[in-house]
Amino acid sequence: MNPSSLRIGAIGCGQFMSQQHIQTIIRSDNLVLQHLADIDQARLTEVANHYQPVSQSTSWEDVVNDPEVDIIVAAVLPKLHPQIARAAIEQGKPVYIEKPLAPTVEECLEVDRLSRKRGVPLAVGFNRRFAPASQIMARAFATTDRPVSVYYRIADDDRIRPPEQNWKTNDRLLTETVHIFDLLSFLLKAEPIEIYARETRPNDAILTIEFSNGSRATVFSSSHSSLAQPKEYAEAALGEGRFFEMDDYVELRAYGLLDFEPVSTFAGRPYDRCDNRHVEAFAERGLAALTEQRRFYETAMRESGVLTDSSNASAWTDARQRLGNPPPPQINYAPDKGWGLALEHFCNAAATGQTPQNATGCDGNRATACAVAARQSIDSGQPVRLDPQLWQS
């Protein structure tokens, strides 16, 4: 494997894959889009025509079996993730698989064990670990060795999702909130040991998580929010007058943390064929700039009729006209949540024989176990205990 020219096999051409991982590969100085696949021929053709992979196929097996491919990157339906990961590992190819690693703990454990047995690097796409804002949060948590209290909100308006993304609304805990299960364990350096969850309506839940170090977190996860508000927000009471707030990876405010900037702002992530003025605007004005962009985006989606009927093609045409040409990026992708750095780090580490700092199969299993336990708690109305051996064995 040549670290200066890593040949990537990319499986999936959906919105996330084409706007995140494929663009990261194309921009990189040492990653090559070797083989691209999607089951949808029209979508594959559109993406391939723009990004010009060396090879293309409608079969993910062709990518995994291609001897010219060094590393596999996959973002497809979650039920296919464990199958693709196992096949890549069997071929000895490092694999970066999107979240969730698998829908069940048993499948996650099988993939993780195979990765460790074969010595093949496996990463799960918990990109928030690599976000610039997360690096500061990690430093803040490291200022104390005592239990802390954390609040995290991750809230969307799922009315914006087109019909082909309806699978993401089946169980938000498994398809979206897993990000936060992973991030909290990463930041707190502790294992979740109990979850109590209640759901007001489908995909509208409040969870309390107890960790092995005595810390507790409340997570508000909802699909019934507004596009006009920042999607994510975190705050933590670290004790002795130290506190921080983080808004959507664009702005972090520190209080009583004397070695930290009072306000840190972070540049946005740029995208092909988009109006990228948000990149510098976020760096210069932080939350204010994000709020302006989100309100503008929400107005376009609401007044065009997309939020009334996301399957209406004419509504989307109207929305695109309102957004401008080129448009701003998909609103949840505008902040830098670590997508690019996470993927490049994994590829470079795998190619040079280093241990990637990405989320592992064990981490993926933990996140899925939390999602499953949260669903069990909702169904039973009782707290559910977690055994870390489920993901450590």
C-alpha cells in the first residue's frame, strides 16, 4: 500500500457519501477515487461523471474484490454495513464504515472480533471526535477527574428528508443518536452503565445516561425541531465555577476555564458547487452567522412547500431557486463536524501501519448497545443496565 497514493473503493453515492467522503477523497493529495459503486445506476452515473473514478459498478462486491483497491469506505443502508465490513476484512482491506456499524450488538461484535483476529483496521464513522470544537471540549473535560453533568441536544426537522431517506426516520436512536452515545463516552473517558429513556412521540426522546465514573448526561434527541435552530448543542458543568457551552460545532463559550479562550469560533466546511461564504463567516462571527444561514434555509424550505411535502419535485425546484445558484450547502453539513479529518486520518494511519485514533469496532458496538438499550427502556418504561463486556469481549 503506497501512502502517497491510496486507492479508495467508495461504496454508496447517496447525499451523505457524495457530499462528504467522496469530496474528501477528491480534495486529498494522497487519496485516489479508484472504484465507485451504487445500486442506483442513474445516481452512480451522475456522481461518477462529476468525480471521474477509475472504475465504477452497481455492485459493492466488485469494489471489495477489486485488487486495485487499497481501502474501503462505505455509507449505505445500515443493514448492509456488517456484510460489507466483513467482506472487506476478509480481503485484508482496511474499512471505514458509516454509523451504525450494525443494527444489533451481535452483528457489531462479530465484525469487531473479525477485525481484531485478522489485524485489519476498522473504523466507524463517528466523525465528531475529530471536529475542532470537540478537541476543545476534550481538553475541558480533562481539567477534572470528578463526575460531571452534561446536557446534549441533537434535533432535526425530518420533514425535509426526501422519500429515499425515509429509512433514517425508522429509529433515530440507531441512525442518528448513536453519534452522541459515542461522543459522550469519548469525552468522558467512561463507559455507559445505565440508560433511562422516554419517548413523547416517535423519534422525540429524552434520555438519561449514567457512566462508570459517576458522570451523568441528558440527551434530547428529536426529529420534531426547526431547521432555523442549530442542530446540536452541548453544555457541561465541570465544577469549581468551570462551565462550557457549544453550539453546533461553530462556537464554543468557556466560563471559568482560565486557560481557554472565552469564545472560540470554527470555520465551516466547504463543498463543491456551493456558495461557501459560510466557511469564513462561521470563523469570524460564529453562532450569529450560523443562525442567519439556518433561518434563510428554513424560510426557503417552508415557503417552497418542501416542509409540507418533501416528495414534491416542483417544491424542491422552487426551494433551489430561493436558495440561489450556487446554493449554500445542505444546512446540517455547513459546520465542520470532523468528516474530512476523520477519514483522511484513518486512511493515512492504516497505510503506514499506525493505530488509527478513530472509533473502533468496539466503539461502534457500544453505540449500538446504547441505542438498543434506550429502545428497551422506552418500551418497558424502566431503566436498562448496560454491561460493558457486551462491547469489550
